[in-house]
Amino acid sequence: MKLPLLSGRQVLMALTHLGFVEIHRKGSHVKMKHFDGRVIVFPFHDEVDRYTLKGALRDAGIEIEDFLKALQK
């Protein structure tokens, strides 16, 4: 499934809806953690590369469908 072109702010909001909280920000990268221990790091840019975002979601165990639903909230 193809992800839409998103900004770092949109990614941050969607992950917040999924229960992640920001724990660290250095330079242009944000690290977020879920209460169950999952961690995700992504670039906070005007446009987040789709391939990079898809890999970060996969590494954090987040289904793309769940992420897209959180975007619509």
C-alpha cells in the first residue's frame, strides 16, 4: 500500500493518536515510544520520504492501515 506524502508534523500527530509519546528530539529526528515498549525514529521534515517512513513503521511494528486510519483522526 502506498503512503501519501506527509510532513513530519502529520506523522507526529498520527503516531500520537496511536499512543506514542515523544521522548527525544535532536536535530531533525524525533524519537517516540509506545507504552508497550515499541520505539520509532523518523525525520521531522517538511516532506518525509515515503520509503523512510514505511521502513520506520515496519521497524516499530505499526501496520500501514492502522497508521492511515490514525491520519484521518
